[in-house]
Amino acid sequence: MLSENIKAIRKSKGLSQEELAIKLNVVRQTISKWEQGLSVPDSNMLISLSEALDTPVSVLLGEIVEQAEVNDLKVISEKLEIINLQLTLSRKAKRKKLTIFFSLLAVVIIAIFALVIKLDSPYFGWDYSDPERAVVGVLLHAFEWFFVRLSPVALSGIILGIYLIWKKK
């Protein structure tokens, strides 16, 4: 039973006798003898074998393991197709969310820019003798100065980002 299980699990993992022997630091003939039932691995080697095959020792010793059938491969193939479809849908959803985010950001930038132009820097006419009003005026002027200079760059980057997101389709 052990010999049959070693062989079945090794084959289900897609390993040759040589590859398994390399993992266990033994010669290929040792694996062949185990699979033919001519010898058995000692307890330490049995543990190493279970780790190399990623299988519990109890399965190696007692439970009969059937080889993967063509139907099993078909089921695996169908699961992979479902996973690929889910990944594709996830990428599309992320692309859509990014586009919406960038579009809303562009609208906000344009709205603030229009508001700055419409207000036409009202703080220039303020009386700056009051320290609190002076601080607010300086902050508004700094915001306006940076915004007017950086918003065209940000808007260009947003447009380029949207283009690149949809170009990757």
C-alpha cells in the first residue's frame, strides 16, 4: 500500500522519480525500490518524503490514493477558467473605479479653478491691519498662487492617466 501511494502521489504532483530523489537527496533507484515494494523508507525518510510530496504521513501509510483522471483535469481546467474570468472582471472594475475617481478629480479641479477666477482675488481689497485677517489673506493668496500654477499640470496628468488606463484594455 505504501509503495502504491508513493507512486500515485508522486505522479499526481507531476514529479519524476529523479526529481523526487533530488528533493530527498537519494538516488533514483531508491525511489524505484520504494515504489516496487522492494524496500521501505525509514521513519526519518518517511517524514522527509511526506514533506517533499506535501502529503501527510498517514496518507502515505494507509489511505489509498487514486491517480488523477481526465475528468479531474477537466474540473481543474474549468476552475482555472472561472478564476481567469474573475480576475478579468476585477481588473475591469478597478479600471472603471480609477477612471471615475480621476474624472471626479478633474471636475473638482476645474470647479475650483472657475471659482478662483470668478472670485477674482477678493482678499486684495481687505484691510490687513487685523492680524487674523492678514493671515487668512496670505493663506488664500498662497493657495490661489499654487493652485493656479499646479492645477494645469495636475489636470494634464489626470487626462494622461485616464488615457493610459483605457489604453491597457
